[in-house]
Amino acid sequence: MSPETLVKEPFLQTESHPFSYDSFDRYVMTTYGRFPIALDRGQGSRVWDTEGREYLDFVAGIATCTLGHAHPVLIETVTRQIQTLHHVSNLYYIPVQGELAKWLTEHSCADRAFFCNSGAEANEGAIKLARKYAHEKLNIANPIILTAHASFHGRTLATVTATGQPKYHKGFSPMMPGFYYVNYNDIEDLESAIAELDANERQVAAIMLEALQGEGGVRPGEIAYFQRVREICNEKGILLILDEVQVGMARTGKMWGYENLGIEPDIFTSAKGLGGGIPIGAMLCKSFCDVFEPGSHASTFGGNPFVCAVALSVCQTIEAEGILANVQQRGEQLRSGLRAIASKYPHSIAEVRGWGLINGMELKAEVELTSIELVKAAIAQGLLLVAAGPKVVRFVPPLIVTAAEVDRALAAVENAIVSLGN
């Protein structure tokens, strides 16, 4: 076989080999419904495609690029760490991992941290910890974890089962046992579910909720609901787990989503924004429920020096550069602007809701316009958005977004709506 027959068409764009969608689709599994854009580089809240077109990025890797693209702190940290030590086993002490755990626990209600690679893995860790706690401390043989309808907790078999959306279960049965779904923000439904399970000798060991449902339509938790959930957990010895994968790390204008609700969880998870785009997840807990011991749980890449150095730099930059204040101010600006647009197009837009820089604009059920159609129209206006269900468009820009960029995004949204004849 000649060397020429081994050469395949490259993905990387060069002068002699421009990027090819056909080549990409030939080799990469089609697990995503991709938009016809090939992104090539980014800076701050902007990205450019392989044709040189500029877009405002209000997706940010789906609430992940905390400091935007090519932030100087990330560039410096990545460069320094890759030149010193990027990966070793957790069989040894990793100093920067300890520093990151210290920062996270000192800036939250947690006492301990376990590091992994993603939000799904962090939620897997929380589920395993809750089950182990149930077996060892509560003597529950078959523990039940309550989760909410319209929730999203990940794509592994356990976390997709925890996800209360049947569309994500399709084709993957049998699902994992030990989960039971309740309506979000509905305390009567939760209390009746616990009573029904108790009557059938099925004991609830944990309640796992998002402080704000992201994939479920950007639906903020209600304070009264979560405070009553916390009371129930205290009364019955049930662990409260909060999935902070999308809303944690300053996304809501507070460091953690639960701070908007006036409660503390026993266990919570983080990922996405924690590494600012570098893959890292964390499961954090209070010391009383830390029943893991050597051999209970592990992750080969979790918490290696490279990712921990980057995550620590993200945490420190949030604190040093006053990013929480920017999130609060730009979030108010964005919601105010979206509500002004909604008032101009009341026949199309039902509601605008959210916290900080995670916001959703819900389209009216009776109109034919879908969230994907609006996302496509926004792309034509140079704005990247992401759907959160068939009728909700999500706005999750980098947390360093400027006032001028928010104004530009608002103008693009209105132009997109007009272009669709709505």
C-alpha cells in the first residue's frame, strides 16, 4: 500500500485544505444536531468561524467559558502548568488539587471535595455517595433518590435515569433502579411522593434537584419550596443534593445557585464553569456524609495538576476581578432588555426569566415559532444562542460580557424576531 492511500482529508483548515463538513461527518459520530458553523478562534465574548465571520457568543460552551475565550489568566496558567507537571496519579498528593479544594470549601458550605472530569461524573459521585451513606448510616437496603421532572443531570446511565425527561431515556432501557420523579417547585407533590414511598416500605435516602433547571427551560427554584425541602430533609434524615453544574461558579450572580434560595445542601456538584472550558468536575459535601474511603470511588484524570491549576485560576479571577458584580449588572441589563422586546412582541414571547447570566426567553405555545428557529435566525444576525427545550431560548454568555455586548445581543435578538415575521 502506498503512503498516498493512507492520507485522509484533514479536518484542520489550511490554505490547501479548507475545512470540509462532509469530511467531518464522515468520521465523527452524529450524536449532535450541529449548526453549519465551523468555529475557528475566539477572544473574550466573540468567536470567528472558518470563513472569518464574527459572532457574539452567548452560549459560552453552554455556560462553561466563564472567562470567555483566550483570557490572559487562562493562557498564562495553561502555559505554565503544561511546562511543569500536567498529570500524575491520585496515588500521590497533588498540591494544587489541595489548593483548589481549599478554595472551594472556604467559599461554600462544603467541607470536602472529590474531583472528576465532568458534570455527569460529579453527579454520579453524588449518587454513589448518597447510596453508600444510605446503606452504612441509615440501614436502607434499597435507597430511593427523588429527582424532578424536566431535570437534567447527565448522560451516563445513572445520571440519565436521574434526569426526569423521557426523551433522554429513549433507547437506553432498562434504566437504573432507585429513582422516583416529582414535580419541580411543587412541595405537595414531593411530600405525597415521600408518603407514598414510605407506605410501600421504600425509603427515600436523598433528594436531588437543580437550584435552577437549565435544560428544563431555565426555571428558577422557588425559595419557599427549597426551604421546605430542606426542612423535610432535616426532619427525616434525607440527604439534600443540589446539581450546581450549570448554575454554580458565579453564573447566577452568586457563587453558588443555592445562595439564591437561602439554604445549604449536604452535597452539591460543579463542573462546566469550574474550569472555564477545561474539563473538570467536582462533587462537594459536608463532612458528616463523607463515607467514601480508599477504593470507594476514583477517577484516573480527575483532579490532575493541569485541570486543577486552571480551575484555581478561574476561581481566583472571579474573586480578584469583581466578576460577581458584573454578572449581576449585566444580568439585570439583559433581562430588562429582553422584557422590553417581549413587550413589543407579546404575540410571540410568553416570558423572560432567570438569574444573573443564565436567562431564558420562552416563546408562546400557540405560535409555530420554535426555539431552534429563533436560534438559527439569531445566528444569521451574528449571535450564538442555545435552546432549552422546544420553546425556550437560553442566554448564557461569558461572565466577562460587557454592557455594549449585551446591547448588541439584544439588537440581534430583535432583528431575528423581525426576520421571522413575528
